[in-house]
Amino acid sequence: MEFYNLKTRTKVDVPDSDVRKTKMVRKTKNGEQTRYALKATYQGSTLYKFVNEATYNATNVAEV
């Protein structure tokens, strides 16, 4: 899966075995906001890729 590394400013390919999915929920004054993200560890760096709900549900990786 392709992620963007902010430290090196390059796109990197991460194997699916190193990718996890996570759901971030926070309260706002109007209710709750849910953000869906894919999280990967690559050469000691944690990489995030924000995705929509359909992509989140379609991805077959473990959930954090």
C-alpha cells in the first residue's frame, strides 16, 4: 500500500502486513466527528493515510 512519508517527502510502498486501520472519534460542539485512517510503521516512522468510510470498510487489515 502506498503512503506519503512527511519526513523524507517521498511516497513509499508499505507491505499490507505492516498496515493497521484505526477509527478516530472526537467530540465537537455539534456532536461527534469520526475520521478513518490507515496506520503503518515504516523504518521506525509511523505513517498515516486518511481515507473515507467505504475504503476503511473495504480494507482487509487488522483494526487497532
